[in-house]
Amino acid sequence: YNNGKNSIMTVVLLGQTGSGKSACGNTILGNSVFRSSMSSVPVTKMCEVQDTVISGINLRVIDTPDFFSEECKQPEKHIAECSKLSDIGHTVYLLVLQLGRFTEEEQETIKQIKKAFGDGVTAHTIILFTHKEELRQGKLDKYVMNTDQRLQDIIRQCGYRYHAFSNTVYDPQQVTELIEVIVKLQKDHLDINVVYPNYNEVKHGEKKNSSWCSVM
């Protein structure tokens, strides 16, 4: 690894319990590092981190608990830990949502994430849908165009950046394509600080990325 902080890309997995955060982390890493199971109760109890190299890119993957669930007793502590772990290189957030499921709690997710990490966080967020295998003919764009208006609004706030994963089928191409979206997002924000040392401070004057960017 290059010791330079800017040579490392940090990916933070965010989402509700049961969305598939940990499974997505394992898919990215190509290994079952994070504990993952079908459960309605939180499996991930604290922030966990794993470093790897993908396509020549030094990547740090951070799996997080459901910060905003009632079961999370000390959300501020976990958010601070996430801040500490991601205070290296460039940070991208993956908001993990399950295709075909959009709960009332998830409708408030963006508001909660902004409150925790600052308003500018959406400029560095990619929506990552799970259960890609359930898409008919793989039409992710069509799904997004016809989905719940509130979900469309979240996607809009995140610059129309989204991708889909199948965590049950071995498909390294889907990881390569996600990395391409992440690298593009990094390049779009080279002129701003994408790491939030203090998540309660909002950086003003950030350049917004409004390009339509989706990959299957």
C-alpha cells in the first residue's frame, strides 16, 4: 500500500438492517469477511473495516451497523467511529437498498444520513440496490423510472448515481463496474475535500454532480 492518504479510496456501506450491507461488502471484497445473514435484527453491531486492492486501487471497505434503528443504543459513538475509520483518502458512501422493498424508515434515511454526516454527504453517495437477480431482463433504469416517487427523490439527491448487485451469484464484472462509478465520482470531486473529519460541519460551495450515471 502507498502510505499516502489520498491513494486510498474508502467505501462506507450504509443502510437499514436486512438491506444486505454486509453481503455487499463481501461481494466487493470477493470474500466472506463481514458476518451476513437473513435477519430482522441487526447482525453488524459495530463498524468493521477491511482493506484490499481491486483493479490496482487501494480500497478500504467499512461495514456499519444500522445507525438509525432502535436497536442501535449509541448511534453517536458508532458514527464517530465511522468518521475515524474513514478519515483516510477519498470517501464514497454506498446507500444499500433492497430492490422491491422501500420501508417507511428508509424513506427517512437521507434526512438521517445528512444529519449524521452533513448535507454534503449526498454529493458522495451512490445508491446500491441488492437482489439484482430479481430484475426482469436486467432493466435497472426502467425499475428506477417506475419506482416510488420518494425513492426517486432519494436517487435524485444522490446525483442519479446507482448500481445493482446480486450477492448470490458470482459476478466479478458487477464489482468492476461499481469501482468504475466510484472512480468517476472521485474524479468529479477532486477539487473538494470528500473526507468529513467532523461530520457535523457542512462544507459550503461544493460542486454537485448531476449527471445520470447508472451501471448494470
